[in-house]
Amino acid sequence: MAYVAIRPENPNFRDSPYVKHDHDRPEDAETAADRQSRQADRATSRRRHRGTPGVAPLLSDRPRALRRRELWGTAVYWNAVATTMTSWGLGLLVSVIVGVPLGLIIGSNAKIEVSVRLIVDFLRTIPSIAFLPLALLMFGVDLRTPVILIFLAAVWPLLIQSTYAASQIDPVLKQVRRSFHLSWWQYIRFQFAPSALPFITTGLRIAATICLLTAIAVELLSGAPGVGSQLQGALIVSQSATLYAYVLTAGVLGILINVLLVWLQRVLIWWHPSVRGDAR
Amino acid sequence: MKGTSFAKRFAWEIWLPIVLLVVWYFVSERFNSFYCPPLSEILSASAQIWIWQGTIDDVVPSVVRLVSGFIIGTIAGIVVGVALGLWRAAEDAVRPVLEFLRAVPGVALLPLVILFLGVGDSMKIVMIAIVSFWPVLLNTIDAVRSVEPVQLQVSRSFHIGGFDRLAFILLPSSAPQVFAGARTALATSVIAMVFTEMVGSPGGIGYFILNAQRRFDTVDMWSGILVLGIVGYLLNNLFRLVEMKVLRWHHQMTSRAQTGA
């Protein structure tokens, strides 16, 4: 995991036999037109950076196409994306299953809330990445490692938001429940859920972003398969175009997750002023 | 729990952590697992490591990097945020780019930053600054946007412009939200600190933990994690103190509004 500083500006580096260039790869069956366009691109990029010799190799050879066209059809790319999203989804699921009920229990009683406050404050300041070495020792490079670390990072916002959600419920609602003889289910459906859900969905949005961040960080550090380890691999062999392509992929995944969560929020709390858009 | 005395409140806050520590102490003594060594060993190792050589070698550089990166990112976020908040056309123009860059997980940028800056201190500080930049920026834009319109009108009729308007109207009224963004930024910059130290050059708490794992020294590893938690907790409380001091007028105002006085 330690870095050997590879100097990309070393002119001999590109011709080194140890560096496998992307166009040497057999799965890159490129057409003549492709090759021609790439050579043209190379020429323009070289011309553009002529004044600054050290910088040109750092910037992508083809910032425009970003190698996506070639990566697009490969199993390597889609496997990486699928693995990252699998650990993202599993991690988020476990965090929700543990964090939300626990937070609701903690928030429902002021004495419990005060008792656990110090512990929660202490534990949530430890970045979950700090447990990566321990997880690697215990599980190795396995799906469990990213999932557990994602859980350790994402459970806190969910727990804290659910605590708020349960503790801010209007006490009058309890009296209403008693005087109207509401059943347990009616209480959950018509009183508890409407006042708690906005908080929980906010926690969910924060947690979903943290999940992606942790997933990529764990893959990058531990070499567990996924977008993160592809980034790391591209860095080590200094294929800047591939590197940019995966950074772009990570950004697109981030946006897609955000869109998904906003949609979910819309579905879950469609009646809330923040969603209806007439908030003051 | 309002109205109870300070001592009683403190007792309620402290009892569970103490119970858990005691349980951990005795249970870990009984089951001698390789992954979770006895707490007594961790504590004695911690005393040896962190008083004071380890603190000077690892904790201080980490905290210096964290604080400098955090301050750079926060100030950059405030400056750019105020500019974009005031200049609506520019904000509309760069909004899509901002949304995209914000969605890129900060850690995915690490290989790029390494490509440009190597694995030294500058890379770590820049990474910490990058991840703390976004929450502050977005909160500042929103805060500058939502300044009370009457205040702006008053400032216009009294011909308060330029620097005075910035220093006495815009910044104070956006400060609470900027602080909310900075609090999020602090949490993510601690993550970035550990993360960059694990890939970067030796030195720092993150490197210490990783190195202990490579030596299969779980006792040292746990003591590193404990110290990391303590440092994070102290930094959080320090931030809260600064916020209380800077925003005292705001807290007084909101509590007065709540009591109806």
C-alpha cells in the first residue's frame, strides 16, 4: 500500500517495459479510425502543452474522450462499479437496520439519551477508516471489510437523526392518542411516522453519501475490488486518462445516489413543506 | 432533563461510559483474543507510547495538518461562497459544476492530488482543505442568499456599502449557517486526515495505526485508535467552544425568542 513515487514526467518511463500501455491490452480491439483520432488528439495535446514539459503527461492525453468509450464496454469497468455499489447498498442497509431503531429507542427517553451521549460523541469522531487495519486482519480482502467499515461510518448520522426524530415528538400527540383511543398501528402510521420521517430521510441522505465515500476509500486503501482499487491501479501505472475516467465515474455515481435519495424523500414525505416547495 | 442540577446531570452522562469501560476491562482480561487484547495491556502500552514521544512524533503533526487544511478550506469556502452568494449570475453559471464536484467523493480525488503533489505534507493539507471546502461553500452561498431583506434595504437607504455592508450585515447574519457547514467539514476533515496518512509518507496517527497492523501489533493499533478518538473528541469540543464564543449573540437571541422575553 505504500507508494513508490513514480515520476510521470520521466521521459523514459513511458517506454519502460514494465508499464503496460492501455493500447497493448487485447480487449482493446480498436478500429483504425479510433487510432487515428487518438493520434490526432495526442498531437494537439502535445502542442497545447509544449511550453510546460512537466505538466503534459499529468493532464490526460485525451481529456475530451476520457477513455470512457473504451472502458465503457469492458467487464473490468462494470465489475468495479457493481462491486462498489453492492458494498454501498449492503452497508447502507445494515446501517439503517441497526441505526434507526436504536436511535428511536434512545430518543424516546431523555434519561437514555443523556446516558449514551458521551459514548456516541466519542465513537462517532473516530473515522471508520481507522478500523480498516483491524478489519483487514480479521476478514482479509473480502466483501465483509467494506460493509463493516461503511456501517461504522454511516450508522452515526442515522442514529443521531433518529434520536432527534423520536425526542422532538410533541407530547400533546400522546394525549391525543389516549383520548382518541388510537391503536398502536394508528399511532405509528398517523402520528409517529409523519413527525419522525423528515428527520430520518435527512439522515439517510447524509448516510448514503458517506457510504459511497467510505466504500471508495476502503477499496483504494485495501485493494478490495471496486472503483477505488481501479483508481489506485491507474495511478500506479500512471494511466492518467483511465484515472480521470474513474474519477468521473465516482462523480456520476455520487450524483445518481443523490438523485435516488431525493426521489425517495419525495415518495416518503410528499406532504412535507420542504418537498412541496411552499416552505417559508 | 431540564432544571436538574449540574452534578446530577453529569452523573447521568458519565455512568454508562464508566460501566462500559469496566466491563471492557474485565471481559477482555478473561477472553484473551488476538484481535481485541486486554484493556490493561492497551492502557499500559498507551502510556508508554504517547507520553510524550509519540505525541510529539505523531499526534502533533497530524493535528497541525488537520487544522491548517481545515482553516484553508474554510476560509476559501467562505470567500468563494460570499462572492457567489452576492453575484447571482455567476452562481447560476457554475451551479451545475459545483453540484458535480460536490458529488465526487473526496477520496476519489486522492490519486489525482498525489499525481500533482506527491505523498508529502502538501498533498495531505490540500486533501483536507478540499473535503472541508464543499460543506462550507454550499452553506455560505445559502446563508448569504437568505439574509433578511429588510436589513439589506436598511443598508441601502443608509448608504452602507462595500466593506461595511459585508462586515456588519452579511457576515454576522450568515455566521450561524456557516458554522453549521464548518462543523460538518471538521468531521470529514478528520476522515481525510487519517485517510491521507494511511497512503502518504510516514508520520501521523493514521500511519501509526496502519503500521501497527503491518507488524501484527494489535495492542499498539488499539491504542492508536483510542488516541484518535480522544483527539477527535477534543477537537470537536474546541470547535463548539469557539462557536459559542463567536455566536454568543445568536444563541442569546434564539433563547430569548423561545422564552418569549
